[in-house]
Amino acid sequence: MRIIVASIVAIFAVSLVCQSALAQNQYTVTGAGATFPFPLLDLWRVKYNAEHPNINMNYQSIGSGGGVKQHIEKTVNFAATDAPLTTGELELVPDSLHIPEAIGGITVSYNVPEIPESGLKLTGKQIADIFLGKITKWNDPSVLETNPDLSLPDKNILVVHRSDGSGTTHVFTEYLDMVSQDWHDQIGFGKSIPWPAGVGAAGNEGVAATVRTTPYSIGYVELAYAFQNDMTFAYVENGDGTAFIEPSLETLSASAAGAASSLPQAHESWQGITINNAPGPNSYPITSFTYILLHQNLETATSSKEHAVETVNLIKWMITDGQKYSPELLYVPIPAEVTQIGLDGLDKVTYDGMPLSAGAMTEPQSLPSPDAKSGGCLIATAAFGSELAPQVQLLREVRDNVLLDTGSGMAFMGAFNNIYYSFSPSVADLERQNPVFKEVVRMAITPMLSTLSILNYVHIDSEHEMLGYGIGIILLNIGVYFVAPAIIVVKLRQKICKI
């Protein structure tokens, strides 16, 4: 019983000593741009928030063109694009960093009732001729020649393309430009082009929905959307002209193999960088990096230094720990060499001229206190699984911004640390070894954390106020942990005795 009481008192002191960020450390990181990586970004939003409940991400899937525009206007914390910035765009925002976040592929998806499964074989020239409006029938002799085993209908082809500025369009039309002289001479490539045929739809979502609901249609859709919507798609002839390749993680990865050694640094121009139509017998030919755009001078796009730190921390997580979630949504994780390009770029980010080291930002900093031993809020860290957990940050904020601002608070911290660190490492080790004990401790300290949040909403200007609030919170916790349970036990015993 003494151990339990000591633990509760110690943890409370840790709280008092260490806390107050739950309300103050809530941040929203805003982004906008490419629809190509949206399924992955949305999964990252959920996974990162589960690890860091005080950080939310709000990403608007508006197309690469819209993302670049907002990046230039500095109305979002980061942008996403499938097409690198052009020389003209880079002149408007010369402090831009290109950070590859994933590798994706674009499918040529179709809806032909007579062909209910994937596997229609198409060459690059045939795809270009379909989108040029030169091949207008599903049973065109050219298509029949590459698909002798299929019963192709005598039906008109409805082409569906993007209506918005899009990195997916850039990647797809760049591929067509590479494989078709007619396309190169008449159309070219870019995020927006003058489409010679078909109907437009907004976003990968819009193209996917239109193709799925319109018989005899064909469109270009990112691989994750095609799989999520159970769409049928073509096998496209490889860059060597030797085989028709099914889009998959393996064939997309084959296209990206060896690219890292020839890539620029994050702060350099990426215009012209492509892995489209890559050689190799197993390389799917419509493949691309997708990028995060970030300002190197981040004070121009964030509200505070802390906000900038959280933005960079989130992006660092995306290109490191977050990569493990890529395959389940059919994105290829970026190679380690490409990850390093992103990390080196994040090391260049500054706020008001001061560097925000990507390496330093992931380790919470403990401000020194008199006679304090190192170790931080050990019990709370073990209970909530991370030093970056908002509950732990709350403890640190109370310690650093409330207690250490007064003489009485500093004296309390010095005395408290001498007691707390005598047993907290053992308690923390038990939490890590025993999940049940960890849950018990977490439930036990949660009410205390709620009471400590009071200190986020008051201004302490004197020693008397510090002592008053401190004593008040201690008494409140005594009531929560001892008086209330005692009353409940007495009431239960009285009822039992009457039975």
C-alpha cells in the first residue's frame, strides 16, 4: 500500500513538476495538393495522430496544381505534388525543398463489361492514340492485334481525363510524350494540357468514379485508387518493348531501382527528373516519385517556431517510420538513399534564420532544474508509450513553465526529484515488462493529469499564488484518490451490512 501511495504522490509531483502541454501543445499541420498520394497521406494522418494525439494533419486533396499554388502563396504548411516545380515556379519560391515521400504508379483503367478482369494489353502508342481520339473503338484492329484472346466489343471508347491541374496528369502525359511522336508534336505534357478528346473529372477520385460507373470508358488512375475501387486495368508494354507489365509493388519498385544515385539534393531543382518508361524487363512504365514541398524558411508558412518544429517532425516521420504503411496502399517505399535526401533537406529548414535540426527535434528537451537528475517523466513516458505523448509534454510544460518560474516551485522540484528518481526507473521498467501493470498505472495517473491541466488556465505571478494553486491541486488529488474511494467503500459496506 505504501508503494502505491508513494507512486501516486510521486507521479503527481512529476505532473506538477513536469507538466502542462495538453492544452498548449495542440497543433494542426495543414497541407494541400496532389490526389496521387492522398490515400497514403490520409493513412499517415491517422497513424501519426495515434502516436501523437496532440498533432493533427489537415490535407486537402485538390491536385498538384492547387498544391503548388498554395505553396507559392504560403497558405499551407506543406504541399504535395507529383510534378517537380518548374524553373518559373522555383523562381517564385527559391527556398523550396523537394522531399520524395513515396513511389506510385498510374494505371490505365477501363470499364468494359465484356472484359471483367484486368489484363487488356496496350502499348504506349495505343494508349496515346486512344487519348488523342485516333483509336475510337474497343475492337480497333491495333488493339485486337495485341489481344487476340479477348472478345473486344464494337463499342465507342469514352476517354476520361483530369479536369484539374494535376501531377498525375503530368506523369501520365510525360509518359505519352516519351512513347508517341504524335503526342509529342501535338500535345506535350504538363499538369494541365489541352485534351483532344474525352470528358473531364476532378481528382483521381473523380476519374475513378466516372470510369467505374460508365461502361466502355477508359481513364488514368493512380494504382491505390484502382485497387481500392476494384477497377480493371491494362498491362502496359515495358520500356524495352519486350513484355506487357502488370502494375504492382514489384514492377513499380523495379522502375525506381538505381534512380537514387542520379537524383539532386532537396534544395536543388528537380525539373526533368523522372522514372517514367524506365528500362528493364519487369519495369512498369508509368511510374513516378511523389513529393512534399516545404519552405526552407519555415517562418513564412507556419504560425510559430513550435508549429514549424511539429511540421518538420511530421514530415520526417512520413519519410522514415511512416514508410512501413506504404505497401498496404500499393505505394513503393522510398529507398534509403532517397530518404537521406529528404533528411538532409529537413536539416536545412530554419525559423527566423535559426536552424531547426531534424535530428534534434525528435528528442524532447528537458530544461535544467536545481539539483535535478536526468531522466524526465519516466513513469508517465512508460505509461503512455512515448516521450512525445501529449500527457508527458503536459508534465514537462508545467515543470518548465510554471514550477521553475518561482522560487518555491524550484525548491519543490529539487526536493521532489531526489525522491522521485529513487523509485521511478523501477516502476517504468515494470510498466514496459508488464502490459497489465502499464494499463493500471495509466488509469491511475489520468485523473491526476486532468487536475494538472488547471495550471494551463491560470497566471501565477507570486510565491503565494504558486503555493495556493499547488496546495489546492494536492488536496484535489487527495480527494480523488483517497477520500472519494473511502466514501464509496463505506457506503458499500453499509449496504452490504443491511442485506
